[in-house]
Amino acid sequence: MASSNSSPGMGFFQLLSPEVRSMIFSYLDRGDMTSLRATCSTLERVVPCNIHRVFISVNSLNIQVFRAIADSELHRHKITEIVWDDARLPEVPEYEETTSSEDDDDGDEEEKDDTDNNVYDDWDADDYDDYNDCDDDDDNESLCSSMPEWFTTRCLDGGPGNRHKVHYSNSIINKSWKYYEALLRDQRKIMQSNADIEAFKYGLQRFTHLRRVTITPSTHGRQNQPLFRTPMIRSFPFDFVYPSPRPWPYTGFDIEYVDAPWVPNDGHSVEYAYEDCDCRFLSLTALHIKYRDKLCSCHVGKLSASVHDEYISNWRGFSLVTRALVECEQDHHVIELIIGGREIWTGVNCHVFDQKCQEYDDLVSLLKQPGFHRLDLDLNTFMIQRDGVGWKSYRSGLLREALAQAKNLRHISLRTTTDTSDGKCWYIDPKDEFKKIFPLEIIFPFDQWPKLQHFGISNMLVTSSNLVSLLAVLPPLRSVELSNLGFAQGSWWELLHEMRTKLDWRMRPVEERPQVHMTVADLYFDDLEIGFYVDIDDTVASFMYGSGKNPFRKQPAQWLAAHGECIDNIPRGTVGTKRDFLDPHFSAPYEFAVEDR
């Protein structure tokens, strides 16, 4: 008989066999499962609570939930992944716009929810009570005098990469600022005490089946569209608005940023390049190449040791987590490391690989661990293609040396922020392009990975012949990602043509053919906002393994003679699939509309 607080019919539901119930539950996502458990006491007992991922950040609620799960004998043995949320809330503007706010007036997931509601029911939210005490009926009230202007601006513009302003009443912004101030006070307290990293180390001891650690600055995603629904984010009031955090320096046309080495040369100061969008725009043109000294707005200067330390602290999570994984190596069996950021056009500072440093040594130690088999590495590469012979962070050999330590690697993904589109790597003087070519063997020790099953690169400069020759000698792969590549020699059309004719993939049994993932449209497409991309996987599969056509157009000889380079494009009318890094369930047809060249 069902309990008194059970819904009608729950007694019958309990009569279903465990196999039938499991089949029903398999169609529900985590959010639905959590809601179902909260329906009545019967379903709370019957519906499984499958928590496999936990979150940690500089937030008391996230830490409290993390520790509660670590102390739970029911849940701690189920945890396989820790997500380190490195998206710290900004206390000052994280980037400077290259245009004034007046100039901008014209420009208008799967639910990754791995905690039960009752896990943090006892969270003390006294610091946030002021939010609910505010009157939200007066839309004509003036903005709070203590609120900095940048906070209002960031709430309205949606942050970098968002193309449409959002309008909120002053009362909502005022309430949000009071709530935000409490979050900042809590964040400062956590950072001063290092309570987050201490909790992380505790989790390494307690989570007996932990296999993966993810470090990401992308957790908050876009406004109202987070990458992960952490306990902190789930606790936000429904009308709370705030600047989407961008803690790791972000590359884009709408901001200025500093490109500084990771290690100071003399221990006291460090030279840096300060680049803004005028320079990046001009570098597309022959005019800039000819009059570089007059028009280039890159600046070179020096950072003091203290300012440089503050700059490096942008990547606080990367430094702390890799250090902790090495210090506590006897307490865990982590064999997968995912370092994200590419979702919001950022990543770890590539200069970590210019010369050896503590973070580099820690990463090498982790890759050496027996059984380590997956690395996803997102790099902010700034404009390293323009430094001397180019690609210093690759040519140093340290990245290759580090990757060579992972003898059992099965999955490698390297995504960068290098600007590549239309099959071209931008910001390279055409006269120097040949000198800037480098073989992929400079980065990837393919001969050290006999068990490799997935190989992925994004926003890299390649040659068709080099890439195809490497794919030919790799172990039998299960999947390949070739996204947003730039070609120093060859083209997208040539790459696919050679993959189809020179590789034996078509001759393999269907179940053994590698799945090819190809992204050709990204952040800078006019109608795409940050986090969205377009793939042509279905079209590529039809060409590679069926009778479909090459989705790219082969440039005629007269075009090459006139322009001296191949600019790839996809014929008008070709249909790809628009997807969202922040919502794995989202997909929509995308029709390419590039004019014929």
C-alpha cells in the first residue's frame, strides 16, 4: 500500500519490475529525475539518484554541496568526475571594449544537473536575504549609487560575443547588484582561505571511483544558458542578472587584451604585447603590412612582478588543480584531464609551453601516470603566428615532450583560438606564410600512441599532404575531429579528396570506419553568437563513405592565378547543422549563403 503522502497510483508503480522501471527512467534526463524524486516519498525511494559529477568553485554553496557528497557513503563511491569551475565573478571589468558604449547603441544542454535539491537544503542564505526584501514593482527607481557603471553595462550587453543588448528595469538591476555584492564577499572569503582547493584535495581522497577532472572557465556560458547548472547557479533568483564571468583572457574583435609570457625573463619584470582590434583588423590588409609601424596599434611594455603575478592568477584553477593532482597522486586514479574554454573563445595560456615552469612540470607528471588515456587541451594562442618565425609555443618542443609522456593515450584533442576561417590562417604576411609552415609532428608524438582512438584538432595551421600522411599511419581510429583549419598548402577540398582516395577508411567494415567531425563556422560568422558552431558531419560522411559530393568548391585555376591563394568556401545552399556548445540537445539546419567566388 502506498504511503499517505504518496500520489495515487504509486502503489501500482512499485509493482513494476526493476527492469521495467529502469527502462522508463532511461528516457529521463537528470533534471526530470530530480523533479520526479521530489514528487512524493514513494518516488523519492524508487527513483535512483545517480550523481556522477560534482562541482567546486570559489563559492560557499558549491563547496558545501561538494563536501556533503564527499561525506555521503551512499554517493561518494559513484562520483567519476570533478568539474573545477574557474569562472570567478568579476569585481572589475575583465576586458576593455575598443568602442564606447555610445557606439554600441545600434547593435542590438543537456541539463548537467548532478545534485539533488535536498543536498543543500540547510545552506545558510542569510547574506542574500536583501534580494527578496527589495521592491520590484518600481521600474522608475534610480540605479543604486554604489553600483559601478561597468556592472550595469555588462548586465545589459550580455558580455563579449553576445550580439544583442538585453533590457532590464532599474529595480531588477538594483536587486541583482545587492545579491552580487554578497556573492563577491563570499568569493573573497573563499579565495583568502583557499577553502576550494582544500575541499578539492579532500574529494580526491573520498571519491574512490574518480576518473576525470575538468577545469573550465565556461561554466556560466551565456546569460540564462549555463554550461553546467552548479548548485550556485541553481540557487540564483529567477530574475537575477549579472555579468557572465570571463576569468581567462578572451580573444575577440570587440576587446583589447594583454599577451604576456608565462615566466618572467629576469624575475622582476616581463615584456608583453598589448593588442587591440584596430591592429587585428589592419593586419588583414596589405596596407597594414606595408605601413606596419605607422598603423599597428600593438604596444610593447613591461609588467612589474606583482602585476605579472596578478595576470597569471587569471588561470588560478589550472595552476591549483594540476599542483594538487601531483601532490595528492597517491589519493586518486585520475586518468582523464579536460581543460576547456574554447566554448567562449579562450583557453589556457599557450606560453606555459614556451619554457619550463611549475605548471608545465605538474602537467607532465600527471600525463606520466600509469593508465592516463585522455587529454582535452584548449589553448589561448593569442597571435603566436606573428612572433618571429611564428608558433613559439609549438616550436619550443615542450608541448610534444609533455604529450609523449602519455604512452597509453587513447583520446587527444587540441583546440586553439588561432583565427582560421575560409581555410586560411589570418594575421600572417602572405610573403612569410611559407616560412611559418610547421609539421604536426612538432606537436604530436604519434609514434608514442599505439592505442590512440580519437584525434582532434581545431583552429590549426596545416598542409593537406602532411595531415593526410599522418592520418594514414595512425592506429585504427574510432573518431577524428578536423575543425576550423587553416591551410598553408592545400585546401579543404583537397584535404577531403585525399582522405577519400588515399586512406583505406572506405574499405573498412562499416562499424570500424572513423567518424569524421568537421566544424567550418564559428564565433565570427555574422549570425552566430558565442558558443554556437556549424558542422557538416553528415555531408562529409556521405562523401567519404557514400556517393555524396565534396562539400567544398574547388577553386578554378584563374582564381589561384589572380589571388595567389586558395580561399575555401561552401557553395550556397549546402546545408550543415547548427549546434551549441552550451546545449548538447540543440541542433538546427543551417544553410550556407556564401556568394560564389
